[in-house]
Amino acid sequence: MKKIVVLFFLIFYTSTFSQLKVISWNVENLGQSKSDSTITYIANILKEYDVVALQEVVAGYGGAQAVAKLADELNRKGSKWDYVISDPTTSSAYKTERYAFLWKTSKVKKIGKPWLEKKYNLEIDREPFYCTFKHKDKLVTLVNYHAITKSKQPETEIKYFKFLPLEYPSLNLMFIGDFNCPQSHTVFNPLKKMGYVSAFKNQKTTLKNECKEECLVSEFDNIWYNSSKIKISKFDVIHFYKDFESLKLAGKVSDHIPIWIEINLN
């Protein structure tokens, strides 16, 4: 009987602690406009996760510095963190931005050098930023992405995502970020046929100007993963705006809410 109990505990322990918690957040112009108190607030949310994908890091002065500040703040929270920032995307100057990944070094190891997508950088305005992580003995490559705005028809560039699994057949790709497009759009059908699944359905992720019946408006942020290689045990969003007296004050942090998943790598 004792052996059965011990075996059950080992199985439970292994399955529980082999899981990886990944969070994505469009932090809206993360740069020198973010106060120290805002950086601390963001860190207090992110510290519960293992890998962080950020969109809308300012390309010019202040963006990289804000990520460094955020990493420093996270390092004060009890775990050792590392981070990487992309070069500016190669779109026109008023749209260009950076991406960032931050991670707990006790949970994952960065493998190789991260890169901005070059094969479709002319077709995709803010080309995605790839980074491969090793968790236990499994690899996953996060593809951090911020689409053009809805008014500019993001589906015209998202359609090229169907080629990316074929461009990188040896990688376990996970597309993560702000697609400015709901997962129900037909542009995602080719990915779905390849076995990719969206973590969120019918989940609004952007803030309105003011709360009436609802505070959220558009289904823009999501995470797409290969269901044959990744299993999700939990997923949710963080309604951080409830910590503030108004959406105007919450908007100083971001106009998007964070989304997160807990995964097992097959």
C-alpha cells in the first residue's frame, strides 16, 4: 500500500512540476512613459509565470531600458530572471517596435539565438520574434507577434503564418501575442488543419474607454499551439483593470489584458 501511495505521489509531483506557465501581454508602448510604480505593478503580475512574451516595447530610446527595469524588478521577487529584446521590426518608422521575452532561469533555458522572421518580413509588417526554450528535456519555440491594426486588415499578413510550420519543420512552434483578429476568422483555418488550436475562444482582451455593461471589447490576443505536441492544463486572462478606480487609470498600464496558459510539452 505504501508503495502505491509513493508511486502516486511521484507521478503527481512529476506532472505538476513539469508544467510551464506562459503569459503574453501587449503592454502598450512599454518605454519611458511607464512610471516606476507601473513597472513594479507589471512585475507583480508577471512574477507568477515562468515565461513572458511582451508586445509593444518601444523601438526607440526607453523601450529596452524599460524591459531591463522590469527584469530587475522581477529579480527582486524571489526568482532569478533573464530576458532578451528583439531588434526593432523593419516596418515604417511610426509602426516599428520591439518584442521581449523574460523567463525564470530555474524553469527554462534559452536555446540558441532568438531572431526576427526574415522570410516574410516584407509581407508581415511587424515580423514575429522567435525564441526557443528548453523545459526539462523538451523544446518549444515561442513566436511573439503583434499584427497590424484591425482597420488595416491583419488577415492580409496572418495568412502567411500557414507557411511558418513548413519553414521550421523541426521546431515546436507556439504563436503568441496580439493578432488584432479573432480566432474565428477563416484566415486561421490552414493552421487549424495542421493541428493548431487556439487557447482562447470568444475571449475579449482589449479595454473599452469606459465600463458600462462590459469593460472589454475585442478578441485580439491569443495563443496558437500544436495540439499533438502541447497539452494545456489551465488557461485564463487577468482582469488587472479591476485594481483601478477607472479604465483611464488602468490604461496607463495597458489597453490589453494579459493572457496565460499552463502547458505540458509532449
